[in-house]
Amino acid sequence: MSGARVLVVEHEDGTGPAQVGERLAGQGLVIDLCRPWAGDALPRTLGGHDALLVLGGSMGPYDEERAPWLPAVRELLRQAVDRDVPTLGICLGMELLTVACGGEVRHAARPEVGLCDLTLLQEAAGDRLFGPFADPAVRLRAVQWHWEETGTLPGGAVPLLASERCAHQAYRIGTAVWGVQFHPEVLADDIRTWGTSDVGPLHALGLDPAAVVAEVAREETRLRTLWGAFAEQWGEIVADRHAAARC
């Protein structure tokens, strides 16, 4: 049991940590779920936490009128980068990390929704989080659900993954801060409500919401295995940092 505390920021109902949270809890990490959309107060610093997990949401990283807590999240992300605190930003979380650290987020020319193949870049082989998955025999597929994307990386960011439509699917800042554009946390049931709420935008892309969910359901076992292992790899990084700090 590690006892490391992870601050998890959830931006709206239905976008929780899902299987990533389940895997981290299974490793003995303590999950502090903060829901500012429901009135929870975000901590001003990371002093009481060993790691930071920032989840996705339907808003963009600049939508402060809709989500007035976004500046506070960006500040926590900057603190994490300054202190090299283990951090994982997912989708909107990555976009907030990009903006917080001086990069640029733009509207995607070709939004990605549903399953998508990912390509590991050369730098990923030596990365502690993605290195274990740098096996040519392993097909990396993940759920995508984004209309925004990182156009310009923050200074010093190391690109790790790309896809056909999106050049920056994952990057690292420092040794322990990662952003991923895809959704390692979700399975079919998690995105079912997303398809219901995004019917218009999905139809505009020529996509049928039910078909998107069905495709993810067919890959459920592989997604659970692959991205569950990814979550546990990040959990090990958090636990190791926590143990080292106590020595």
C-alpha cells in the first residue's frame, strides 16, 4: 500500500476517472476527487498531494465563463511542472497543461471521435510511462473525443505519441508530467452519455453515436488490458516518488 495521495480534478458530471481511478485505488493510492463543477473548492497548492490527475470535459481550455475554475487548475498544473510532481492531464487536462505552460491550443481541423490508432515516437522508448508499451507487436488504439488539440507544444516538452490527424497525442514535461489527448480511462459505458449529449456535433462529422459506442464495446477487453496497465504504470511512478520522498 503506497498511501500516496492523488488530487483528481473532474470538470463535469460523467467525466470521472473511471478505470484509471479504479486501477490507482487498487494500487493503494488515495484518490481525492475534486468536482469544482459541483461546488468543490480546489486546493490552492499541491502541498497536500503527491500527484495530480486532470480529467477531460466538453469545455475548451479557454472557456473560463463556462468553467470559472480553469485558471486555478492551470495554476496547479504550473506548480506541478515547477516541482516535477507526477501529473497526468487527459484530453482537456492536456490542453490546460499546454496553455498553462505557454503552448497553444487550437480547434482541430479534423476532430477525432471514437477509436484511433496511436504511433509511438522515437522519444517514447526511453520514457518511463510509455516505454513499457514501445513494442512494435502491440497495437496502440485508444478512445478519442476532442474538437481541440495542441497546436504548439510548451517549451521543453518532449513529444511522445502522434496519430494520423493529431500531431501531439502525448508529451512529457520534465521527468514526471505527462499530457495525453486520448482517453485511457474510458470504456463503452463511460462514453455512452457523451454520444447522447454530442449527437449534433457527431452527426456533423458524419458519425453515428451508437456506432461509435458499439465499436468501443467490441474492443473493450483490449482497451481494459492496455490502458489499465498504462494507469498502473503511472501509479507506480507516483508510488515510487512518494516512497523516495519519505526516505
